Amino acid sequence: MDLSGVDWDGLLPIVAIIGGLCIAALAIVSSMMRAASKTREMEKTRREVAAYVAEGSITPEEAERLLNAGLSSGGSCCSKQA
């Protein structure tokens, strides 16, 4: 295989663009998987807390406080509440 006729200078931008698109696609897919996992775990927690309320181990008010403990109203973990 003779590679002496290949224009390497013209090939570099194409390889860079394809590499960038692959990295972007990987970031999007991993972000979607993370969001799905987070939602699945939150629903699992809600079911477990509901079971504790149903058996009388905790009150509904305590369950509400537990479920709202990790939520922030500002959309950021560091937002200040008024």
C-alpha cells in the first residue's frame, strides 16, 4: 500500500472534525445515561419511603421532608433560597 500520494495536510482537518463529533456524541450519550440513572434512583427512593410510611415507621410529614431534602429551588446545588 503506497501512502506517498496522500495529502496529509488536507486530511488533518477532517480527522479533527470527526474526532470532535465523536467526543460530542459520547458526551451527549453519557449525559442521557446519567439523567436516566438519576431518575430511576429517585423513583426507587420514593417507593422505599412510601413503604416506610405505609408500615407506620415514619410519618407522612417526615417522608415529605426526606424527599425534599435533596431538592433545590434554584436549579443549582449552590443556589441561595430567599
